[in-house]
Amino acid sequence: MNHDSIIRQPLVVGGKTPTDVTADISRPILNKPSTSWRVGFVISFIFLLLLVWTIGYTVWTGIGVWNINKSVMWGWDITNFVFWVGIGHAGTLISAILLLFRQKWRMSINRSAEAMTIFAVMCAAIFPVFHMGRVWVAYWALPLPNSFGSLWANFQSPLLWDVFAISTYFSVSLLFWYLGLIPDIATIRDKIKTKAGKFWYRVFSMGWTGSTRTWARYEVVSLILAGLSTPLVLSVHTIVSTDFATSLVPGWHTTIFPPYFVAGAIFSGFGMVLTLLIVARKVMNYENYITIGHLEAMAKVVMLTGTMVGMAYITEFFVAWYSGVEYEQYAFINRATGPYWWAYWSMMFCNLVSPQVFWFKWARTTPWFIFMISIVVNVGMWFERFVIIVTSLHRDYLPSSWVMYSASWTEIGIFLGTFGLFFTCFFLFSKFLPVINMSELKTILKNRE
Amino acid sequence: MAHHEAHHIEISKEQFVVPAKAKMFTLGAAIIGLLLTVVGVFTLPTDSSHSANSHAKPATHAGHDNHGAAAQEAHKVDPNLVVDNAGHETLFPKTTHKDPEHPKPAFTRFWANLLVNGYFFLIISLAALFFIAVNHVANAGWSAAIKRIPEAMLTFIPVALVIVLVVLFVARQDLYHWAHYEHQNIAKGAPGYDKILAGKSGFLNSNILLFGTLLFVSIYFLFGLKLRSLSKKEDEVSKGDLTNFRKSVRFSGAFTVIYGFSFSVLSWLIIMSVDAHWYSTIFGVYNFATGWVSALTIICCFVLYLRSQGYLKIVSDEHVHDLGKFMFAFSIFWTYIWLAQFLLIWYAQIPEEVAYYYDRFNDPQFKFQFFLNVIMNFVAPFLILMTRNNKRNPLVLSIAALILITGHWNDVYLMVMPGTIGSAAEVGVLEIGMFTMFCGVFAYWVLQALTRRSLIAVNHPYIEESAYHDVGP
């Protein structure tokens, strides 16, 4: 018996049956990769090689090959770190918070968004780790016993909180993602023909039988992991925000940072999910699963969170004036009218203004248009971090320390290279694992045969 | 789920009649509260005795103030004594209540209390309106069966607005030292000139305070009336007519944006400006969180009460469970925002910011209530509302609700009192009386408003979804 309101749109269209779901979603895994997949993979892999090369060059030569300097000691590296960590947030929001809010439309997109989370966190981690310079002693960031040398970890530092927050986030996300995959991997195991495929899918399905008992246990563990993930959505970017906000730097030390960073992270994450899925649904013919309704819902989230970060920008600006503190006032005036004004206004336009087009139904139901806006959102959120980091650092209390900063080709190369890592991982994922959660999706089909 | 599918749920209109007992209880609370308020006002300490009192208090509490070397060290850096080394006018003047030159009239405590309660119930009524709006824009189905309760709560907005406006109009110079300063009209460079306050006068002035408050809250209330009337109209048209629903969604969207952007400004004007030298970008979010969690708690209380009286037949334990989840979740949200403000200011220890917590966290007068705030609004609901059974148990929920509502009153009290009457503040007969009175009046008012339309929005497009709502295992 179904009591859904008549005005609810179906979440899966095209009259799909459970058999169709299995067939459609396991098709890319069982078949040979398409030409578009091969081309995309090769391009991504070339960028991945760029990452390896630029990082190798950095480690071999020293951190001096970056253009960071005495005042702007964080440049593209931490900008990119925050950028990638933020992107990861959509996956966790979709799988944990939307689960708690019983938003069933998440079922078509949670798998790929969670995968994106994991790859984005991998990209993010590269930046602070290699910024350490002597990367071979990076493990000193962990609170190891003194027998490994001295205890270097400073528990009062938000940078150390980051180490814990991000490693926890990564482990829980990976575990949650993998757990969700197990029933689907078992489905593939039963369908795949190649010998190696049979072996590996058997290993990773961990003897899944699909019995009632297994499902009952599986659901309990899922719920526990969802519960654990929920605070993580908030905590990770909160702690990233404290990297800035606990300091005394004008423009960084402001109390709205934690929720504002979280909103921005969800905003950028949904931007990236839209970018990826609008392409994926087209190329993989998943338009009946990732429907216009899904895109519309995500566009609404983008509009909401974009407006929230916009409100934070305005609040910061106003309160800087209101505070009467000249350093704060200068920091914000300088952001808007100083040498980096273009970055500030790009940020304002991309994050606050552009998502407002989603007030119009046409805008949020037209895939190519949403795709364009999602790119704008990705760019805008990169600029936001650049604005926060570089404009606050390039002006010091001491005018003799005032400097300008622009990235070296190595920094640019590493950033481009992380896109290579991200997309290489995503292409591998879309080839070897089901991009949509088959077992979950089957529970919401209207057509049960 | 099985028991739902087994039978058909009848969805019909319900006309609420306020039981005599409820009338007696709410009006009784209001009258007793009023009497206590009067007693409280007449027994207010006179100016001379209160200043003597205020000198004695810190001395007696000094012994409790040992919080390690850090706190001792911090005490030495009195924010009131910091002098700008560039030789400007004092950048960090003393907060008013510690200023012996401006003794507060004893009656100020009455006005400060009226501000606390008026503002508290204002943000609750506004959050009730926000609840309706946000459920519309989010296409939420489960809450359709209880939407008449926030619809009734929002009718309290004009009452609270009038009270707040009266306080602002009559007593602003006693409560807000910036308003007193504005009144003094000191020329630049003259003795007593305050660079910071003068810099803010474009925003912090009596005109914006009064007209801004009036304008913002009136706009909110107009949206509230519109959403109320659309909801009422929906009862009268045939089922399946979505005109009113679609209009409600549009008005809700507009309201959400307007409220989201302007509520911060309202909270800066009325509450943040109490400590006029201080500022915090998160303050609006913090006030929103306080009002929001309180409103959710009160909605839950009304649901429990109406069900206990045999009303709201389609509302089941499932809805109560969800409201319990909201109370739990948004208590944590409140704590998150509270922590964001406190942690960042405490960590950075910038004099002009940390002064706010010197008056609350370090001042022995408010220290107890400062910790009580976190215990009542975080620890208690977190532990009480964690399990599924507790969220479905009316008695346990009521206890949690009582703690939360009192806790958030304490929260607003802590925002207002240190900066308005400072050392003269204490929770006495006046405070308890006035809060009781407000609770009584608010409950009576909302119960009356509930009688003006069916308790069940029978034609709401999501009403079936709500009636058959099931939160799952």
C-alpha cells in the first residue's frame, strides 16, 4: 500500500523493473569499455603523470620550487587542499544526512557521490603532506610514542585536529562506501564471465549470500555508519575552518567560519556531483535513474548553500565595518578593492549570484545549463579559498612584509595533476563497480513485475 | 508498518475547544507570574544597596575562581584596561555595567527582563513561522498533520513585537549603553568620546533600532498571515485543488530568503548591541538556533498535550518520534554554533572580543548559569533524547522539553543581562515570575488560536502521507 502524495514525482522513470536495473547498471562492468571511456581515461592518466612528475620535482628539489613566501606561506597548496576537501562533502551529506531526512532521491546518486568523496579526500591530502617539505617524516604529524623520536604533535593546533578529522573522515567514508558496495559486488560476481573477474568479485563480496540474516546485519551496520558519518560532515570542514579562524589574522578570525565553511563545502560538493553526473548519465544512458528530478533537487541544494555562503560573505563584510577594528576593515576593503579584487568579485559572482538562476524552473531542469552553472560553482569555490588565504596573507601588520603572490608552474602542475588523479580514479570506479546502488534502488521501484 | 496497512486511517476535521482546566492553568500561570513580577519589582534593591552588593559578591566568590595558571594569567589582562598603543582614544572602553559613573536605576532590571522574555517569545514565534515555510519549500510530507500548531504559534508575533518595541522605546537608554551614548551626543575629541560607538552610529541608532525592528517583524508577520490564510482557504476548497498549496510554497520560498538575510540584522540590533563594543559574525545564526530549537520543543509540547486530550487522531507516535529527533538534532546544532562562537573567541583571546566571555565565563556572577546553559541545552537533551524509546515516551519528552525551554530562556538571559544590568542581575522572584507569566500568556494565546480552525489540514496534499507516516525501525 502506497500513501505517497499524488504530487510526488517518481524517483525512477521509464517503467524500470528490478531486472532492468541489474542489467543496465552492470552493463558497463560486464562489457568492454567504450571508446569515450578509453579516451577519457587516457587523458586523465596523462594528468596523473603530471602530478607524479611535479610532486617528484618538488620533493627532489625542495619546497622552494613553489612561489609561497615569507607572508603568503599558504598559497595554492592550502587553497587546493580546502577545495578538494570541500568537494568531498556532498558524498557524505547525501549518504548520511539525506538518509536521516529520508530523502529517497539520494539512492540514485549516493554511490557515485561517495566515491567522489573518497577520491577528493585523496587529492586533498596530497597538499598539506607535501607542503611539509620533508615528506619522508610526514608521520611525525601523528602522536607517535617518543621511541620514534620526539613527540612533535601539538594537540592545541588545529592543524593536528585536521590530521585526525581527515583520516577519520577518509576511513569512515571508505568503509561506508565499501559496505554499501558488497551486495552489488555479489551481484556482479554472479554475472561476470571472466575468470579473474569471478575471483576478485568473490573476494570483495566477502561471501555475501543475500540471506535474511545477512541483510538484517547489513542494515544495522549501515545505520551505525550513517550515524557516525553525520557528525563527520560537520566536523571535517569545521576543523578546516579553525585552521584559519583560531588565528589572529584579519579576515580569518571570525566566528561564522565553521558553519559557513560547511555550507561552502556542501555547495562545492554538489557542484562537482552535478558536473560529474550530468556527463555520466548521458554517456552511460542512466537518464531514467538520474532523472531531471534528481538534477533539480541538487540544483536547489546548490542554490540554498550558495545563498548561505553569500550571506556569510555579506555578514563578514558588514561586521568588519561594525567592529570598528581597522585591521578587519582593511582586510575586507582590500579584498574587494585591492590587487586581488578580481578574485573577490569572481567569488561573489560565482557563488552568490550565479546559483540564483535556479529560482527559475527552466534553469534547474535543463541539464546543459545546470552543467554550466556547476562549472561556475567549482571555479567560484576555488576562488573563495584563494581569496580567504592569499588576500589575508599578502598584507601583514608590518607594511614591509607586504608582498604579492602568484603560483609557480609546479604549483599549477600539481593542482592540474590532482584532477588527473581524481578522474583516473573515477573512470576506474565507473568501469569496475556499479555506479548506482542497485540493491537500494530496487526498493523504490514502482514497477515490481 | 503492518498495523498501518491493516486499517484505513480516517482523516477528518477536528475542532479544538480549550478545556476549562487548560484555561485555568494557563491563565493561572499568567496571573501568578504577574503577581510575582509585581512583588519582584517592589522588592528590587535600591541603587545604594545593589552597588554595595555588587562589590561584595566578587570577593566572596574569588575562592572559586582557581582555574589554573592560564585563567589566573588571563585575569591580569583585564580587557577594560587595554590601551591602544598608538595612543588613540581608548579602543576598549569599559562595559557599562562595570562603569561606576553610570549607576543603573533599579527599575532597569524590570526592563531587562521584559526584553529577555519578549525577545525569547518573539524568536520562538518567528521560528514557528519558519517551520511552516521550511516544510513547504522542502516538500516535507510527515509534518502536514501538525502544521496547525506552528500556524497558531505565529499569531503571537505581534504580541511579542509590541512588548519588544515598548522596551526599546521606553528603556533603550538604560539597557543599551550605545543609546545612552547617542543621547549624550559627545563631539569628536571631547572627553568621553567613544571612537568605536561613534563609528557604528550609522547602524546603531535609535531610528534603525525602532523602525528596523518594526519593519522586519511586520514583514515576517505579513508572510505569516498570508500563509495562515492560504492554509485556511485550503480547508474550504475541494480536495486536490493545489492552488493554495502552490501559492504557499512560493510565499514560503520568499519568506525563507527574506528571513534568512534579515534575521541576523534583527538579532544584532536588539541583542548583540547590548554589548555594543563587541561583535560576532555568527551571532545571528546563534540566535536563530536558540529560537528554532525552542520552537520545535514547544511544537512537540502542544502535540503531546493535544494528543493527551484526544485530539490529533491522525498524529501517531511516529510524528512524536520525529519531533523528538528534531529536538535532539537541533540541540546539537545549537551546541555546534555555541561552540563555534565560544571556542574561536576563547582560543584567539583578542581583547575586544574576549571581553564578552569575561563577563560570562570568568565573572563569578554568571559562571554558574554559563555552565548551566551547556548542561541544559546540550548535555541533558543529548543524553535524554538519544534512545528511540525515550523519543516516543511522552513523559520523558516533556521532561526534556521543560529543560530545553528553561535552558534557552537562560540562554537569552545570558545574552542580555551581563551587558544591561550586570552586577545587579540575579534570578529572583522577578525573573521567575515574569517567565512564568510569559509562558502562561503564550500558552493561552496559542490554545485560543488553535480553536480558530480545524486542527487537521484535511485538504493538504501531503496529509495522507502524514497520516500513514512511519519512521521505520
